[in-house]
Amino acid sequence: MRYQQLKDILQHLQQAHQQLAERYHLWQRQAPAERCRLLLAFMIQRENEAARHAARLQQSLGASLQETWVDIQTDGQFAQALTSLPQQVPDSTESILEQAIALDEALIGELEVMARHLDGESLQSWCAGIVQEERTRQHQLVHNAHRLDDI
């Protein structure tokens, strides 16, 4: 995928979280186990909040910063990971969590590539902050999924 402006990066981030929420919603409707449905409900809420956060980030940049030229190309790792997901819901909370972590890693990997290719230390730092937020979200997901298993 090619990104030409900062707003393209944030739109990609927002769309990625929306796509994840949609997939998790599909899985939630199919999930036979209550624990799986609870985990997926949490994950849907988490992705919707992340999409809203990306939209707020974009709005906070202002029009001139959003249109900053970047010209970055990635290998589309996240899109590939998303399309390779099974349509059928994984059969356990562990399997769901493994899939979610793989998707998060693909998205974080793309963001890290973007951060390395941005011109200027402040832009690299800005994108590195987004990467760190995504990593924190991933750690929280793992922690909360394990808490669900303890119930």
C-alpha cells in the first residue's frame, strides 16, 4: 500500500480497526461458547474505541499537518493477514487471542515501517508514539483475555 500524506496513515489505522471490529462481530454471531462471545464483545468494543481514537488523532492534527507529504509504501502485511483469517470463528478463547495478536502484529509492523520512512525526527517520533499506543493496546488485550480465563 502507498501512503502519500499523514492523513492516509491515520485513515488506514482507523479503517484497520473498523475492519477488525467487523470481523470480530461476525465471529461473535457464530461463537458457540459464552467465553468466546464475551471475549469477542470486548474486542469489538476495543476496536471501535481504537477507530474513534484514530479519527480524533486525525482531527487534532489540523488540515495543514494532515496534508504533509510522506510517500511511504508498505507490503500490505495487515491486509494480507486480514484476508487470510478464517471466516469461521476459532473454537477457543486462546485461538481467538492468537488470531488477534497476529493481526495486531501485522498492523504494528506496518506502522513501524511507516515510522522509519517518515522524514524528520518529530514525524518519526509521532508515528513511534502511535506504535507504542498499539503495543499497549495489545498488552491490555492479552491481560484482559487471561483475566477472562480466570473467571
